[in-house]
Amino acid sequence: MIPSNRAILGSTLAIALCLSLSCRRLPRDASQPALPRATWWNFYTRGIEFSRRNEWDNAIRDLETAMGKRKGAIFPDNQEKRRAKTYGLHFLDNYFPHRELGVCLFHQGRFDAAEAELLVSLKMLPSSRASFYLNQVRRERLSRQQEQPRAGRVRIDLPFPEGTLFTRKPYIDLDGNATSPDYVSEISANGEALFVELAARSVLLRHRAKLSSGRQELVITARDLAGGETTWRRPVVVDLSGPSISIARDPSAPKQNVLLSVTDDYELATVTINGA
């Protein structure tokens, strides 16, 4: 169907209106950098500049405007993106409005609001910066609640039996978890720090712990954001060589008798002769 002249004229006017709005300059405020156009990406860029100056109120206002929480921006966009298309062929790298708003709110001490924005950011598009500041928000909040007892809140659960662990390999595979209502933030195995980017109430503990030959102790330590800590210990024996067997004639017995000797550096579990 060929569109009518009236439809074509209406579409043309709508496009012209959008272009005129996107090109509309904002009123100049001597205390703020001028924006060339009232577009969401310009509000975002200016909000980031304000945050670099630690001007948190101005940064929050511009970021909220870019996201559409405040009126004033043309075509607000609140989606987190690595590269956001703005106008024509222009792109804005690393568009993280919720994350940057959360950072500003954190610096103002508004921890509940900061946590909400950072969680939205991580849900949309995870980033190390959002994880770092969410950890900071939760740590600061917990530091204000130290009147509550914190001892014994960190736990390490590994599916190993009680007693000494024996292995013929120079490592042990750990597969468990560390938990705390105050968010596990650090885990180490025999002094080696494991990667924990975002503190959580339950963190998977999957790691190949390197061991040396002989008797030793496997030590796992976990800490949470409130400063709580627990340590899991277990003795381990790494036996990389099997038992040695020696056979000799018994000079004091009939010729068919022999002396059989079995030795091991650590412990002998069983010795069988002809299946018995």
C-alpha cells in the first residue's frame, strides 16, 4: 500500500520535531559545564565529570536525568552497556548509569540506595567496579552494626572425612563452600589467596591445593566483610612412592622358607600374599 501524502507529511514533521529537540541547547548555568544538546548521553557524560570532581549532588542529578528518573533528557536510556549507540554513528563507551549512580550514593553515605543501584547494574551487566563498590557498601553498613556479636559466623564446609588425609598425588582438589551472613569476601588455601570478586553469603570453594611430599597440614581460611574469620585444618600425608619389598632366605629354617620384609615411609594399610 502506498502511503498517502498526509501520512508522509506527518512522519516528516515527527522526525523534524525529534531532531529539533535533540539539538536543543540547555539554559546555561555558570556553575555547571554547558551541554551542547539535552540528550541522555550528554547528561551521563557531564554526570561522570561531576563525580570525578566529587560533586556528588550534581553528578546524581545528571545521572538520574540520563536514566529518565528526572525529566529533562531526550530519549533517556537506563540500560548498562559496554558501547551505547547515541546518535548516528556515535558510540559511548562503558555506559553504566546505575553503577555510577550507586558510587555517588555510596560517597554520600546513602548505603541502601547505593546497594539497590549497584545490584541493578550487576544484574544488567556485571563489572569489577560495581562488585568493588557493592562490597564497600556492605562493609560500611556492617561496620555500623558492630554491637552485634560476629564470632563464629563464618563456616567452611568440605566433604572430607575426619582424621588424616592420605593421597598419592601432589595436590588435593577442594570442592565445598564458605558461608557467612556477613558476606564471605576472602578465602585462602595454604596461604594462596583465591579469587573472590563479589562477596556473597555463600561462596563456592573449588581449588586444587598444591602439596609437598610427606606429612603436612592443609589450612583453609575464610573472612567476611564484618571482619569475621575461621580456619579449617586437616593433617595430610602425600606418599608419592609405594612400599618396598625385600625377600631373603631364612638361614635358620628349611630351604623353602624365606624372609619377607615390607616397609613404607609412612603407613602400611594392607599386605597380601597369594591373595590372602
